[in-house]
Amino acid sequence: MNKKDLMEFLKNLKKTGQKISCLTSYDYPSARLLDEAGIDLILVGDSLGMVVLGHPDTTQVTLNDIQHHLKAVRRGATRSIVAADLPINTFDTVPKAVESSQILSAAGADMIKLEGALCPQIKAIVKEGIPVIAHLGMLCQQILIEKQYRIKGKTPEEAKRLLREAHEIQEAGASAVVLELVSPPVAQQITQELEIPTIGIGSGIHCDGQILVWTDLLGLQPWFRPSFVTPKADLASSIQKAVKEYINDVKTNHGE
Ligand code: KIV
């Protein structure tokens, strides 16, 4: 699908009431499994920093990191839409945002995602023919300033601001918007008011789609589990069980 058709495709899913399924992925095998399972959209998120690289937050992820993992994901995903995050400090000016987006587009991203209502950046990237997913609500790249992950839009002022920003990013040309930890009634109102799809994470069931970090969904990292996630598997236990059996086989000369 070319990038223009992609923007129409997402709008049409919303128009026809079809929910959009999204998960993150950071490597070839997981991307291939998600793609073959039928996921609509795979995001190479900067959650990479925590999930794969072992950092405490997303603030140390670089464009090179995303580019490297995106290439592997692209090789695994032949059917799903692949989006990639612009990491912190890679889109603070309009020219930088355009250059970073072009690098990720060349590495295989169908769309790029950026945090915040940065309308000049969104307009410029879209003008270059690269579809944009905006990201409002809890902005994880701001964690060192914010100090904690918390629900946004609980006060009337915050709710009003989120609604205004949602309309602004749509006006700027964004094709979709991730709503992270947005108070569910506010996420629902944004979803009703916008033409572009909303993709929720911890923002209630009324968004046009949902996204999760794939390791959260599959119980792969039991040391960190966001409260809004109900894992659908317990891969950590399965892996440890298999590894323990293997260790035992090796130690007792029963296996290779
Ligand atoms: O980086 C990421 O994985 C994300 C999702 C949580 C939306 O931005």
C-alpha cells in the first residue's frame, strides 16, 4: 500500500467502525509472528529502551537504535503497517524532524510517530509524503520532568487542552493519534470528535484501536506490568521452564 492509500485506509477503518489492533515489536521473530497472526499495525516504539535495552525509561533511545530494530521488524512484517517512533531529541526543530523521519522512512517505516502536539513538525513531515501518528496524553519522553506516569485529562483544564491539541494535530495532517493514559471519558470524547482514528493505551475501550507493548501482552517481563494490562500468556514462565529442563538435560547428560 502506498503512503497516501495508507492514510485513507486508516480513516476508512474508523468510518466503517472497524477497530485497529496494534502492538509494539522490536525484532524479526516477534514482528513475523505478529504479522502472521494478523495484527493491523506494528510500532517500533521507543519503549525499546526499557523492553529490549534495559534502560529505566525511553530517554536514552537514539535514532540509530530505532533504525536498527526497525530494519529487523520490516524484514519480519510483510503485511502489517509498520510505524516507528521518533526518539527524544530527534524532532525538536522542523528540519531535524523531517530529516529523522526520512531516515526512518528509508529504513522501512510506513508511518512515523512523534510525542506531543508539534503541529509545525507534523505538517512538514506530512508534506514530505510521510504519514504521521501523533501521540497525546502521557508523554513518556517527558518522564524525567514529570517524575511519574499518570492519567491525563482528569481536571477540566487538562481535558480541554487535550481536546484542543487533538483537533490541532488532526488539522496539521496527522493520520492517527495515540492516546496514552488519557482519562477514558476524555479519550471517548476525542474519539467521537476526530475524523482520524484514536489508538488507546490505558485510555479505556472507546478508542478506535488499541496498542500494547507486546511483552506486556504476553507476560514476558513479569518484573514490570502496567496496571491496565491483562496478559494473555505467561511466556516468562514457559521460557524459564524450558530453560530449566534444558539445564537439567545438559547436567545429567540427557540432551544436547
Ligand atoms: O514506545 C511505545 O511503545 C509507545 C506505545 C506505548 C504507544 O509509544
